[in-house]
Amino acid sequence: MAKNAARPIFRCSECGHDVAKWLGRCPECQAWGSIEERGVAAAARIVAGAPSTTARPIGQVDIESARANPTGVGELDRVLGGGLVPGAVVLLAGEPGVGKSTLLLEVAHKWAEKVGRCLYVTGEESAGQVRLRAERTGNLHDEMYLAAESELSALLGQVDAVKPSMLIVDSIQTMSTLSVDGTPGGVTQVRTVAAGLIALAKERGLPIVLVGHVTKDGSVAGPRVLEHLVDVVLQFEGDRHSSLRLLRGIKNRYGAADEVGCFELRDDGIIGVPDPSGLFLTRREKAVEGTAVTVAVEGKRPMLGEVQALVAKTNLPAPRRAVSGLDSARISMALAVLEKRGRVNLFQKDVFTATVGGMRLIEPAADLAVVLAVASAEREVALPADLVVLGEVGLAGEIRRVNGVGRRLAEAVRLGFKKALVPPDAGPLPDGVRALVAHDLFTALDVLGLNKK
């Protein structure tokens, strides 16, 4: 066969990865049965063309055009790294009803007040429905423009007519274009619409916020390439039975990708919570057995969290191990270490562990709080009410050091805690806290009076 003869194209329908031949599994996204033949393309010789811009030394590149503009919503700016960069494309994903549209109406209102004109394009609701929500939450402004469109060319026409300084598209899965086949929300349509909007953002320096759907497991719906194309990916999380909402940065080309913003969803809108530590603690007049307080770090923000445990006898051959807000695999390991190294008998006993306020603790620094809460519940001995515990528990029962002990304890001191159980070599500690050092789990139980005499 000649070198420039036509050859078939094989492309993954999930991520868009091209391969030379048909495969049962995509080598890029590992999806099974997603490789499809997409016609025949003739091999073409690539020749040099005129560059669109002249290459310059990196020190001479203008950076003023890449300065972030604050949105006016402090918790969102924290996660974005200061605000929206001109030409940036942000993907905001979350479950239905978590408050994505409510948050973006607040962002559009603040942007219209402080920066300039904002265009909100809705493809899921009518303009009247969005208008009613904006009136209920108090987010009305003359520089907020609203359009109900679901076709890309009509959306681009709205942008040309309004000339906004920010564009919000709710949502990317409802947009379609006549230039390619497929249903709205399909892989081809989402990829094509996203590519068109990204080109618009880069060409005009227009920041664009895209709302995305999520799958049953909580990941962003649509082709994986969508997350690669955009500049920032944000995950909006929250329990349906709680007013607390967390905004997590998953990807950020302009700042830290591990920051967290806290919001409270109310009947009249959504507000930022700059000091969320008090939401995850239960205020009591006296200490109660089965509870322990630790300090987690989300991004750069330390937040106090309370772990609760309940141990009850059972006649079932397989005792229950129920977990809420914690990593179930790590809890199983911690309970095994507690029983083996701490000599706490959990045979024929149900163990329930949970966090307070819908907080999710998955970092190893919460290990010690979990095992001490379970030991406190089993021994029916309460931990001191002014005590916080920090440490990772190893399989040998040792207590390992965690990062940022000083910053964590400074937040605990600010909220009135005076004692801290910490691993050895914890580093310099803030004033106002008395450190109790424990090298292993058995020592920690002994220090707190949880060992049987």
C-alpha cells in the first residue's frame, strides 16, 4: 500500500483518543468496547505555515491580561485562586439540587455590580423560571442579561449582541450544534460545543463558566476530554439534608487545586461561610463518651471536626461496621489495630462511626480520633472536652506525625481547646495548648485513662 493511501480512523467514544487499529479496550481511558471506526481519512503531508503570533522571550510576555478579576464571592475566589482570569473556562459540576444555579446567579449579580455586563444562558430552564429564582434570592441587576438557548450558533449570536464581560452556560450537556451528528449531552456534541466555547473564550478574552452534570458515582458526566480542555474544574458537594455546601477545586491552571470553599444554602440564596469550624462541632456542657475532636486541613484551611462512635453488643455472627463521613476501608484497618495493639475487645460488638455536620474526613490525620472515639465508647470513659487529637495510626500501633500540626493546633486554640494529644516530633506548637505526646496507641490509651486496670 502506498504511504499516502487512505486509512481508517478508530476513535474512543468516551475520551476521543485515536488509535491506529481497533482495540477492545481504550489505552487512554481504559473503557471497554468504546473504540469505533469513524470513516476513512487520507494521509496528508503537513507543511509549515505562517505563525499566528511571534515568539518572544518569556520575560517579555505581557501578564497584565492574565490578572484575575475577583467575582465578589469570597469563597469562590478562594478556590479559583483570586478570581476569574480573562479567557479562562471553568467547569462547575455537582448533583441535581445542590445549588449550582443559585451560586452562579449570585456570581452573576456580584460580577454585574463590580466588573461589568454578564450573560447567563440557560438551556435547562425557561427564562421566566430563572427570573423567579433571581427575584427570590435578591439577584437582580440591570447589567445581568438572561437568554434561554440550547444551540451553539444562537448562543454565539447572543454573545455578539450583548457583548458581555462574563458568560455563564447552564448547562454544557443541554447545548448542541448542527455541525455534527448526535443527541445533546452525547460525547460528540459535548466535545464539539466545549471546543467552540473554549475557542470563543481564548479569542475574546471572555471568562466562561460551564455547568456540568455528574454521574451516579459523583464524577463529571460526559467525555473525559472535557476536563482536559477546560482550565478549571470545580466540584460542588453537599448533603441534601444539610444546608452546608463545599466547593472543591479538582483542577486549576491558575492556582492551587486543593482549595475548598464553604457555603450555606438558605431559602433566600447562598452565602459564603469564611469560618466553618463551628459547623462540625457539637457544643455540650460536659464531655460524652464516644466522641473525639480532630483538626482536618482542606487545602490551606484547617477545620475542626468531631468523630462520634457507638459500640453495642450483638448476637449476630457477623457484627456490623457502619461508617458515615469516613473512609470505610481505613476504618476497618483502624479497628483491627485498636483490637490487636490497643487490646480493646470488639468481639461480638457492633461499631458505628460518623462525623458531625456532614463533614467528610478521609485524611490519615483523623485515624487517632477514630480509634480513641471507639475506645471511649467501648470503655464508657469520656475524653476531656478541651482535648483535640492528631495522628496517623500505623499497622504496628505506632502514631505517626502529620503535616501542619502547628497550623492545626492554632485553629484549635482559637476555638477554646487547651490540650492536644500529638505524635512525637510534632514541631513547634502555638501558645495556649498543652501537648500530650504518645508514641504508640497503647500509650495514648494509657495517657487518657482508657486502658483497663
